[in-house]
Amino acid sequence: MARLALLSVSDKTGIVELARQLVKEFDFELISSGGTAKTLQEAGLTVTKVSDYTGSPEILGGRVKTLHPRIHGGILSRREIPQDVEDMDSNDIRPIDLVVVNLYPFEETIAKADVTVAEAIEKIDIGGPTLLRASAKNFAHVTVLSNPKYYESYLQELKDNNGEASLNFRQKMAGETFALTNAYDGAIADYFASLSTGETTTLPSRYTVAGTAFQTLRYGENPHQSATWYQRGSKATGWTAATQLQGKELSYNNLVDLEAARRIIAEFDPKEPAAAVLKHTNPCGVAVAGSLADAYEQAFNADSISAFGGIVALNQPLDGETAEKLTKTFLECVVTPACTEEAKEIISKKAKVRVLLLPDLSQGPKQTVKAIAGGLLVQDSDDAVDVPDNWEIVTEKQPTPEQLAELLFAWKVAKHVKSNAIVVTKNRITLGIGAGQMNRVGAVKIALEEAGEGTNGGYLASDGFFPFDDSVRTAAAGIQAIVQPGGSLRDKDSIAAANELGLVMVLTKMRHFLH
């Protein structure tokens, strides 16, 4: 007797070619439902509709069609167990050897800007995941194909193994299938969580991280570590949607650095040209200027030694003048929202530089996830917007509007420097950055040393409070204003020191530790 294959797909890619070979070369009979049956019949293939096979009509507008014992008994039967065989015979159930199913496009549907909840719910597949999970569970006897990309591999398996798929292949397809249904359910859970926007926000009691392999990377942080880049969701967004104009293949470290660059450059209004140069996720130079070329040049000159081999982020389209300046040194990557034709021609002289176009630099993840032994740490992204109107001026000396603007610039940069972080700026250019130090006084000394003579009349931002007044006294050598979150039991000591030294100090009442 011919073997049975059940085909029920939303994505019809390759289904006719697969079905034709199954019938002509490997003696399969086809069972199908709805649109898939129609597609196969129009291609001249003989198909038994699920409703005819089960003797039960499709009901509820197609919501119920494959949920039937003749279908699921045929999939789940264990052919080596006598009781299962007896149940199959007594209920006129034939074994199903192949299940080809893909799911309603739920993620594609909810990605539409104007989708309604009712429309989203109708794209929650019920029968599909049930068929997939049943088939994957019984991989000892059943092959399940959940994506058109597996069709050719399956046909090759049949050719290589006398018309049978190997156990290893069936097991691999089962694993791929459970990964798919896990991600599908995760997307649905995320969608329902998003409907609670505006209510008290708490992370869910269960958190699932799922993605589809987007690109296999040469290695991870180091050559002995394997790494893969995954895309979340079915629609390319963020870096998976970016256009790489030129340059070598992106590495794991490139992507980590690029994401850090995206986060910092997104702090600055695109109406004002801004540039950031990063190394190992820390900014080594950031500037806002009258032109993009000036902003880049000032950011680069802020620490030209560290900038060598760095990552550059620009908040405006790359133009010819800026491109010309970019070619003067070795850079790993440049990210910009767009690029003029003139700039493309100029930057192409440095063919190895990776140039990426990311039109929406502000589009980032809603949560950040870190793996620890035995679990995950999940938090909301630090995308809070700081404005001087919410700050507290705590010193006798009051800041001018211009000083507040400079302190805001310094504060935005400090937010993206590894803690303990100290940033010294002037004229909206970073002069010195002390990053990732074990104590704050050490970070202050590094930032001031880098700033050198530029410290005179400079501004200082600290990502955390000053537990003692020593940092304030160290900074007094030229610094005129300090911004820090406050919150220490010894805030009064730091404030007193600032008053004694004639400094301006403002407290943001919000900290930005970056670990």
C-alpha cells in the first residue's frame, strides 16, 4: 500500500514540486486541506481532502479541519506496539509517514502598523502547531518538514536511503520543529504582553528567547568560540535590516561594538550633526558640531590613538567631506542613516571598511538579556530620557542655560561608558573619558589626565554618585561644573566641597550604570 503524506501549508513555496516527486518517484498518496489541496489539484496532482479522508467537514470557518483521530492517530501511532496497531485497525486509521506543515504568518501580521487584535488572533495557528508537535514527538516513525528549505534535503534522504528518511534526519527535523513552535508561541506571548502597554509594567513570569539563524559568524569574541547571529521575529529589523555597502563580513565583536555605537548616537537629535568613535564598546570621542565633518573630526581628535581601528557612528547621512576625513585612518566600521553617491565613491577607496546604513538609529530592543549560570537576567532597556528640567541644582553657584546644555551633553555620553564612568567635556566635545574603573577617583584621574589642558573650564559627568568628596576635590583642577545622579548618604559632603571650590553641581536623580 502507498504511504501517506499530509501536506497543509500557509507558505506554498516549493510545495507543488515536492508533492510531484513524492507521488511519481516515491509512491506517496497525498492528503491535504484548504488552499493547499486547491494548489495541488490545480497542478494536476491527485489529492484526498482531509474532510473526505476523515469523513468530517471543515467547520468554524476552517478553524477545525485536521483535529481528528484519523489524522492524529495516523501520526502518533507507535508501529512496534501491538495495542497501537490494533487501535489503528479497529478505527480504520492508516499510518502517516510524512507531515509537511508551516504556520499561519502571525509575526508578519502583527508587524503591520494598523493590525487589529481581532486580525492578529485569526493568525494564531492551532491545527498547525498540533500537527507539528505530534509529528515531531513521533519522529521514530514520522518525518516532519516545517519549512520549505528542508524539502530538497528530505528528497535527497529518500534517494540515498531506498525511499526512507534516516532516523538522524527525522530526529533533526523534530528538533527544528520544536524550536519553531517554541518561537511561534513566544511571539504570541510577547504580543499579548504588548497589549498591556499603559498598565503597570512587569516582566512576564516566563521569558522565552527565540530567534532564527541569520548568519553564522567566523567566531565569537575569540577564535576558539563559535557564534551565530540570530534574527528575532520574521521581519528583519535593526541590524538584520541594515544595508552593508562595503567591507569585510561582520564579526561578533563588530556587531557588539556597532550596537553600542547605535545606542550612543541615538541620544543626539539628528537636526544637530553628531559623531561618536568607539573602541571595545566604550566611546573614545563624541562631538556635536555645525557640520558632520567637523563633528567627526572633533570626535576623532578627542582621542586619536584609541580611535585607530575604531567604530564610527554618525547621526546624519554620510557626505563627501566627512567621507574624505574617514579615509585618513584605519577604521573597522562606520554606521550612518544614509550615504550620498559622492560619499560612496570616496569611502570605496577604503574597501575593507565596513560601511552600514541603518536608517532608524533609534530602533533598539525593549529589553536586554544576559545569560548567567542556570538562568537569564532580563531588564528593560535603559532608554529613559534625561532633561535638565528634572535636575536639582544643589550648589550656591547656579548654572547658565549654556552650562546646563553642556552638562546634558556630558551626561548623555557618560550613560554609555562602562561604570565606573567619568566624562570630561567642553564645547560639546569629549576631552577625557575614564571608563570601567574599580573606583571612581581612579576614573576621575584618568579622564582629567586625558583632557590635559582642556580641563580648564571643562565639565564633568559621573554615572554614579560620589560617596566621598575626594572626587570633587580631584576634579576641581579646572572643572567648572559637575553633573552626577546623587543619592549618596554623603551627598552633603560633595556639595559642600563644590561650594567651597566655587563649582556648579547638579543632581540628575537618575543613574546610568553600564555593566
